[in-house]
Amino acid sequence: MVNRLTTQDAAFYFLEAGSTPMHVGSLGIFRQPGTGIDHNELLRLVEERLSLVPRYRQKVREVVLGLARPVWVDDRDFDITYHVRRSALPKPGSAEQLNDLIARLISRPLDNTRPLWEMYLVEGLADDRFAIFTKSHSALVDGETALEISQVLFDPQEKRQPGAEELWMPAPPPSDLNLLIGALADLVTSPGEGVARARAALGDVTTSMTEAVSAVGKIAAVVRTAAQVAPNNPLNAPITRSRRLSVAKTPLDDYRRIRAKYGCEINDVILTVVAGALRNWLLSRGEPVTEASVVRALVPMSVYIDGPDNPDVEDPQAPGHVSSFLIDLPVGEPNAVVRLSHVAHATEAFARQGRRVTAQTMVKMSGFAPATLHAMSARAASNLSQRMFNLMITNAPGPQFPLYIGGARMEEMYPVSPLLKNQTLSIALTSYDGNVYYGLNADRDAMSDVDVVRSLLFESLEELTDASR
């Protein structure tokens, strides 16, 4: 049976351009266990868990003349040593050196002749630590039939959980003739899609993008805050393939105290912190900022999963829900508390007008789902016109207890969401084990001062924290 890419998956696969690689990343920093963990150990662990993410042994095969959507086929030459790689920093490796390395890895597109993912073991970090960086194409991870691979690698205890014995045998690939016959059959049963494919082949991608937007509508409700295009500011400019990465670690308790003081949601506090940082960044660049100035953000996904380890759940009766909305961040407001009030009212209006969509509980083994949720967020954002918003902010809550890989405790976790066309910055957040972690992915040329935004995030949070005392 041919396993064809969905309309949405195919849109992401063909959308990838030289300056906008469409993979999502996840950077974990670990404390080396007493027994140690090396490249061979990581290879064994990944191989044990691959049966839980079978898509990670499959590659995309296109149909002749583009007559139908591509298909997923088993990679008969699958080589795990190609996908799980080893790198190192000169000891003692600093955080800045690690960020530079990850930025270079983010910049490289994935090889579309192989399964669309890579994993890197980065050794040589200071204080006897190492990092694991994974990147997976947005077409690969849909949150339903395919999870992000790091989601199945973590254990909730230090003792490594045994993996299932499995002998993987790749299925024989379909012949070109069979793919052609299947494509022609699809043209008969679904002529509308055939027209869309023909237009896409001729360079008219509007129809296929419209279909992708329709597909996204099934998993996300988007509230448009305004009919006009997003405001002009330095967050929107032509971008290159090269990236910069900056990260920030902040205490989750600070957000909880602010939430308790003002009766809002933690997500409101996070968006207000970002708004404050962007306000001061615009001022640092000498940009005109008035009381009416806003930055429009797409928050593609706010996901809440119930359970005792997620105390910030809005609806404990639901296994999870997914929502997306556009919000104008009030960067022109100088008062942090008033900014928070504006954000809270905007998100409350969305909650009243939007509709909730039940999501599958994406808890496998450890229950660490943020990487999958960030991938789903990027999928949702990629299908909307980038003229509608200035930047994407993804926020995926994680477990508030430590997780392990091969006995190594994860101390920090930074998500990395892709840049969209003509957008110089994307911000991804994950809460984990008492902290909120920011990953700032930026264009190397257009956003050379991304570290300024990172510093201003701390200042913005401190401003709100002082006001809540």
C-alpha cells in the first residue's frame, strides 16, 4: 500500500527553499553520568527506540512529472551512523561556542534523498557536560502519525529503560510504474487535486498553499486581530540561509508569582516579557516607537496536557487542546503592568471567540512532548501569509521533573523553531523542571544583534517581577 504524503506534508516538503530550511530543532544539555555516555551508546539507544517512530526510517519519493503527492518509502539503505553524528567543542566548550555550532547546523538543509532528520552528540562542554541536538523536517512530524524522535528517547528515571527487541526489514519500494498508475487513479478520483498539482508544477503555488491552509484549519483555530498586513519593522526583511542562535534560561516561579499577582495566565506573562524585550530592542536600534506601536505575533499553538506534573493546565478535564491566534504585542506601552493587561485582555478575547480542538495526548514513555508540539506549531505557521504577522512565538509546556537519556540527566532544554520567509526572528519556549527556556533563532545578517534581545528578555522579566512584589 502506498503511503502518500498528506496535502500539508507535501506543501512543507516543496516549500523548503535555500533561505528557509523547514526543520525544527531541539537542544538538550546533559550532565555526564558516572558510567559515561558516548557516540556508540547513543547509537544503540536511538536504534532501540526507532520502532516507536517508524517514519524516521522512511524517505520521500517524488512521483514522475509531479502528477501526485510524493510518497513515504522505507529507506532500504538506512544508515543510522549517517543520522546520529558526533561533534565536539575545544575543551572547555563555552555556551557561546555551542550556540555558534548549533547555528551552523540549523543553517544546513537536510538531505532529501534520505530520511529527513539528523542528531548530533556534542562533546567537550565545560563542567563535564555534553549536548544532544536533533533536527527534523516539518514534513516528517505531524504529531499524530509521526512524533519527533527526542520524544521517545527520554526516560523518567535515571535507570535506562530496556528497549524492545526488533528486527527491521524494509518494505520493497513501489515501482515507478505503480506510482504512475496510482497517480493516474488519483487524478480520476480526485480531479481537483490533479489541477492543483499541475498548477504547482507550472510554478503557481497559490492553490496548493490554499489547500495547506485548509488542512491546518483542522488542527488550529486562527483569530485574525486585524485585516491589514502586519506593521513594518526590522523583524521583516529578506533573509539568508545562515543563522544565529541565542538562548535564555529563566525561573518558572517568577512567571507563577506574576500570574498569581495579576490573575492572568502564564502564557500572558511570557508574551508580555517578549513584548518588553522587543520594545527595548526596537529603541536600541533607533526605530520610531509610539504609544500605538505594536508587533504582531503568531502564537500558533498553546497546548495544555493534564496531569499532576502540569499545574498550569487550564482545563483539567481535557487530555489536551490546541489553539492558534494572532496577537498585537503592545511594544509602544512603556508600563510593564499595563502591557500585561493589554496582552491578557487580547488572549481572553481569543479564548471567548476561538474554538478548542481536541488533540491526541502525545505522551510516549516519558511524556516529554514539547519537541513534537513545536514541530506542529511550525507547520501551522508556515501555511499562513507571512504578511499577516511579524514573528512566530511557540510555547510548549514540558514536565516539571528531570528526564534522562542513557542515565544522563537533562539539565537544560532549548527548542529551535525555523525562520519563515522574510522573517528575521523566531522565538520558541519550553518549560522544563522548574525553568522556562527560550530559543531565539535569527538570520545571521539581518538580526546580528539577537543577543541583545536575549539580554532584554531578562530585563523585561525583572521589570515585571519587581512590579509584582
